[in-house]
Amino acid sequence: MEISNNIITVESRKRRGPSPGSCLLTSDFRSSKKGFTLIELIMTIIILGFASLIMIPFVSSIASSPDPVVRQRAISLGQALMDEILAKKWDENTPMGGGPIGPTSESARGTAVPASAIGPDGAETRVDYDDVDDYDGLAATGNFVDQNNSPFTLAGYSRSAAIRYIASTTSTITAANPVGTSAGGASATDTKRIVVTVTSPRGETFELVALKCNY
């Protein structure tokens, strides 16, 4: 009889649920869950505001930066023409296989040399260009032709070349007077400056500059 009473007591406790003492643990666990205070929210907003001010210049620079593919194409377009020009003779009168023309001694450099005038000689066309200054004034936009007369298209790009004699030794090279005139004769010197200019569809301008000496 005593055993059955104990069983009944245990079962009755199970039906009644946890003891009052166990409710304290549940109550403490729920009370530990709390939100942000007003000060914490204000500090978060201030920090995010400063972070956004720091990021704005970076976002703007990324949005306005030129497309690297467009820039690479422009540089490649200019480099291709520059390589072609540098592979030519210094002047129409340069001997086959190379070699200087006119005065070549150190004291004579900077004086007139018997060089041809800048620009194509006679009825030369692009496929006939055989010396550096033939390329002076060459320009194209969108549709281009290489020296093999093979056309190719790059919409939005433009390319041009300008060839000038470097100013003589008696005329200092400055920003105001970087080169001599385009004509030959008295203005001719032993060095020519080659400038290839390329403009991309974004309006960026790239200049490739090289020198070709009388040799």
C-alpha cells in the first residue's frame, strides 16, 4: 500500500508540471533577451555616417574610371603605328641598310643636313611609306588601314601622327620651342621627334613620343 501511494504522488507531480523553483530559471533566461539602447543606436548611426563619407570618393572614382579594355585598345592602337614608323629609315636619302647622311661630326650636329622635307615623297601612299617623316599628318577615325593595306575598324577611336625635326643645338628645346619646323633645308637637324596621338571613345587622349636619329 505504501508503494502505490508513492507512485501516485510521483505521477501527480508530473501532471502538475515543473516546480515553482524551475520557473525562476525560465524567467531569468527570458529577461536576458533585450534590444539596443537608444545610445547604442545613435552611436551606430554616427559610425555608419562616417563610413559612408569615407567610401563616397572611392565609389565615385570607380564609377568615373575609364574602362581598362578601352584604354588598352587605345594604347595598342598607338603602339602599333609607332612600331611601324620606328621600323622605317630616318630619311628618304638614308642609304639602304642604314647609315647617316649629311654632317655627322659632333661639331656639325644641329646644323642643316641634306634631308628631305617632312611628309610623303612624291606620289607615295601608305603602302609605299619607307621613311619616318612620310607618316606626318597621317590620321584616321573609326576605320583604319595598316601598312599592308588591310582595313580594320575600331568605332570611336581616332589616331594621328606628327613628325618634326628636333630644334637645333643653337635653339634651346623648351615648352615654347620643342621642335624645329616641318620643312627640310635649314631647319633640318639630326633628330626627328615622332608623336602618335590616340583618342578613345571616352574622350581620353594618349600620346606616344619617340625619337629617331640620323643613322
